[in-house]
Amino acid sequence: MNEVFVDTSAWVALVDTNELNHKAAAGVYESLLKNSRLVTTNLVLAETHTTLMRRVNSRVAFAFIENTTSSGRIQIVYSNRGIEEEALRVLRKYADHPISYVDAASFAVMSGRSIRDAFCYDKHFVVAGFNAVGMTGSR
């Protein structure tokens, strides 16, 4: 089964009903659940939780963590030394772009698992050579 990486930008769009891409994200997510294995990282979950606490509230943020971590359909990759060393290499390579550490670690996981598609609304995945599923104008 094809693996698709899920970024913070997609998780937030799915959960935050005020997010611009909310409706589109719900449709993409439904399709991906049927046809792909979803992969994310503990770093992405932490970033999403923090974002949802700030934008929505702590109850919604906690529900997101509970639902995601208990889902049998989402594989969570936990950061380790190898991922973090690769993330630093990615940050050096793309030093002229404002790529976050979480994104750099995501790219490391994706490369390590040969994942080409990311469910995201973040242009940095395209800059790094990945396909941005759900984003209009993605490659």
C-alpha cells in the first residue's frame, strides 16, 4: 500500500473548521484513508497539538492527540538520532529557505521510507522535491 506523509498543515486544516483548506482537506483525507497508509511523526503531532491549542482550544488539541495516537490507520514514526542528524543536513542544504526543524525531520523520514507524497499545505515540501497532495498547483 502506498504511504503518504501527513504534515502539520494538513492536520490543522482537518481539525480547525476555520482553516481556509478545511473542506478540501476533509475530502483528501477521506480518499487517502481508503487508498494509502498514513505516516506522520511525533514531532508533527507535537507541533499540531501546540498549534491547535493556540488557534482552537486545549480540549480540541487533546482530542486530536488521543484520536491520532489510538488510530490503527496512522503510523507514527518517533524521532531518533539518525532522523535528527539527517534533519540537520536538510536544514543546511535548504539554508536559504525558512524550513522548520519539524519539516526537516519530516523530509528525513520521507526520504528514509521512500515516501514521495505529502498531504500538506506547505510549499516547503515541494521545494524539497516531494509531491504535495491536496495542495493546488503541486507537482
